[in-house]
Amino acid sequence: DVSNNIVLQELDCSHNQLTSLDMSDNTALRRLRCDYNQLISLDVSNNIVLQELRCSHNQLNSLDVSGCSALTRLSCYDNQLTSLDVSNNIVLQELDCSHNQLTLLDVSGCSALTRLFCYDNQLTSLDVFGCSVLFVVWCFKNQLTSLDVSECTSLQELSCSSNQLTALDISHNTKLSKLMCSGNPGNGAVFPVTAWFDNNSIPIGEVPYRSFSYDFTSRNWKYGGHIVRIDYRKTK
């Protein structure tokens, strides 16, 4: 029982068999790690100075972080979350909510966000509008029919494979060095990608600000009984 320890700033209780955890009295808490438990309830509603929360590998079907206005890192992957509201977490820098049951995710208010991992959900909508410093997005294995990354001008790595995308526009993402987009339907034969380059001028060589070379999807894939090939089309 840590409820009486009102000056507690850090707690790591991961790898146990906890089913509930109430930190509402620990208002000085800055870092909490409680992953690899059996949590079905987690109360951090009063933890206004909490900066880091790791609650992955539990059984949470809801998580209220609206009161955690100082939160910069949130890792809640591998739970049973059906919704996640981060609209009040405006200083959030890293978010990993993969392996849940989310259908909608709006991080448009998180202007400090740099890393977003939301793969293996049921997302039909992902709003990253205004995320100008976001440089990694992994949103593969969802049900997205559209994806607007035009505001993500710092984006360096995008993985959006295995969705329902019919096209993709990366013409504003000139810092992009890695793109994975296979497993989307396209128009049944072609997956059109509007870029700052075309099929005849795909960037090659090492990226000046990264340690690896340009890696853009170019292979074919099967979808709905058809062979789909990528078609890079230069923006006009």
C-alpha cells in the first residue's frame, strides 16, 4: 500500500499479479511503471505532475489520462482499450498504444509528439494534423481508408501497411527516408503514391541526417486476388 506516501515520485511495480492500482493520493508521482500485471483498473486521475506512464501488457479496457497534463511518455500497448483521449496531454512526446481495440485516435492537439506507435488496432480514423515534429509513425494493421500526413513535415519513417488505403500522399514529407505501405488495396492493380519524386527518380544513397539509406516500398503484393504494384507519382 503506497497510498500514504504522498511524496512518492517514482514507482515500478511491473511483473506482478496486480489487478487494480489506485495512485490518486500520490500527487507527487512523476514516473509509474506497472506493465506486465493483470490490471483491469488503473487510477491516475489526480497525478497532475506525472511525466511517464508505462502500463503495457495488462487487461485495461479504459484509461483516463485527462488529468495528467505533464505527461510526456505514455506506453499502454497490449491492453483491451477501445478508446483513448489524449486531447489534454499537449506536451506528450511519445505514445505507444499498439495492440489494443482502438477505432479512432486523435493526436492533433499533441504538437510536441515525436513518436507514434498505434499499429494492430481497429483504427478507421487517425488524425495527426498539426504534428509538425512527428518523425516516426507506425500505424500498420488497421482499417484506415485515408491518411493525411501533410502536416507532418518532420516525418522520417512511416509504416502504414495492411490497411484499406487506396492512395497515399507524401509530397510534403521531404525528410521521409523509410516508407512501408504494402498490403493496401489501391485500385486493385496500382497503389498510387504522390511524392516529391517519381518512379524514375526514387531517392537513393544515405540520408544526411540518418544512419541508413532511403528505403521506399517498391515490391508488388497480393490483395483481393490481384497483384498490386506501387506507382510513385511526382506532385505537380
